[in-house]
Amino acid sequence: MTLLGIVFGFFLFAVVTPQVESWAFSDPIRSVVLVPVAAVGWCIPHYIRQNAMDVEKQLIFEEEPARAIELLQLGE
């Protein structure tokens, strides 16, 4: 599944993006269509990042560090 995602991402970046740019720059009116699409492509991740819960923004370490006495094995 990961390999399929990588291949799709490469195809999207290497083939589709230059074709869309060429299409948009061939006629100035078409560039007006490209600007809102790019704005939505930027706004969606920005909105998700801004509205993430505070818990998701914090690093959570579930393991507690070992106490010094346990490390030195002085309790035996």
C-alpha cells in the first residue's frame, strides 16, 4: 500500500503538475481557475492544523524513566 502511495504521489508530482501549469499559463484566464484551487489546497491542511486538539499537539511519553536505584540494582 505504501509503494502504491509513493508511485501515485510521484505520478501526481512529475506528470500532472507540469501539465496543469502548462494548461494554466497558456491562457491568462485559466490562471484565474488555478488560484482558487491552490488556495483551497493550502487552506485545508492549515485549517486542520489550527483546529487540532491540544492533546494532539503535545508529545506524550508513556514509559516512565527508570529510577536510579533500579538502574544501579541496589535494591537486591
